Amino acid sequence: MEATKKSKVMILIFLGGAVLLAVLAYFGMQSLGQEHVAVIHDVIGAKGGKVQQILVVPKEESPFTESGKGNTIYKIDYEVEGKAQTAWYRSDNQSSIIKEKEEWILPE
């Protein structure tokens, strides 16, 4: 095989591998987000609540003082017996070593 043709093939293989890894990472993160939403619905449902809204918020807008790159913080608005409540969930994304433990802040 010619050197120039070999170079082009190697570049295409490298780019194809990079695209494949990006697609796998995207679907992995999407799946993890769906898993967090399922956990939120399970925990709120176990308390007799019905989830109204789930928002991803930055650490500064949450009651959590610590959070790393490997955490996602959710603000959950839900209803229990006709009463509006707000819960907070700091998830563990398994994507970084800079993270805090999974934690819930629920109203009493």
C-alpha cells in the first residue's frame, strides 16, 4: 500500500474510532440520566408523593455546600396529600473522581 493511502486509511480509522467513542459516551450519559429520574420517582413515590417537576440546578442554587464534577444536583418539586414540597438530590454520576456521595435533602 502506498504511504499516502496508508496515512489516509489510518486517519479515517482514528476519526471513526473517535466518533464511535463519542456516540457511546452520549448514550451512556443519557442512560444514566434516565436512571436518576427513575430513582427520583421511586424515592418520592415511597414517601407517598407525586413528582411534578425535576430540574438540574447548579450547586450555587442548591442547599448542598459540596459537590464535584461527578455529581448532578436535582431540584424535585412534588406533591404529597395536596401539599407542595421540594426535595433535593445529589446524584453520583460515576464519571469523575471529583465528587461527593449521593445524598437526599427531603422536607420533614
